[in-house]
Amino acid sequence: MKHLFRQEGREDNVVYEPRHWFNGYHSGKNNETEVTAGDLLVHFAGSYGNNRTEAMGEWFEKVEKEPGTYTVPFEKIKLTDEIEEFWSRWRGVKAMLQQMALGLEKENTTTKYEAWGKLQTAIRLYPWDKKGFGEVMREARTDRYGRG
């Protein structure tokens, strides 16, 4: 799907959302886990045959023994706040990109164009990465208002 999403002309029609919203991750390799309370789904990637059955059995046992740890009433999950924060940030960045594009029409410096391009890439490919995305945002603001 990633290949299809990155084809020319499709990039403005795709938004990469945080994987854990849909797909908590349990790997068959080294028993790696990225699952937190309130996740909607556990994906058993790399777990096949008996390994998958065993891994799923472990999770069923966890949920049965500690129901309050992984089974959380919808009203108490943090996911709704995270979703609102994600889309608010996404809308803000899209607005900032539009303003930057207008500014580039008036004054197109290499530094400003590069900052616009990095931010465009970030919103398309990893808007869920708060740290990486924040760094690109700070750089874009600096290039937009400060240097270059």
C-alpha cells in the first residue's frame, strides 16, 4: 500500500496516521510489543502457525488476568485526545504550507524553498512523529521568519 500511496498524484489524498490507532503491534521476533491500554487491535506480525496461536493465547491470558490493564472503557482511553491533537496539528501545518507557498511566490530563496519542501515531506510521510515533525516545524518557522 505504501508504494501505491507514494505514486505521483496520490500524495495529497493520503494521510499517514499513527499505527497504534488501528494496529497495536506484537512481533513474533523477540516477543516485541507496542501495545498500550486502550489500543483497538493487536497485530501479530511475524507470528505464524503455532507461534501465532501461542502469542494470541498469551494476550487472551493477559486480558483475562488483568482486565483493567488492557481493556479500557472508551470514555477513559486517551486516544480521543490524541486524535484531536493530531488533526489539529495537521490542519495547522497545511495552513502554514499554504502561507509559505504564497511567500515563495514573492521571495523564492533556496533556504525558504528547502524548508517548505521538508515540511511538505513531513506532513505527507510522518505527521504522526511528534518529535521529528516538531523539529521540521521549528526549522520551517526559522527559515520562514528568520534566516534566508
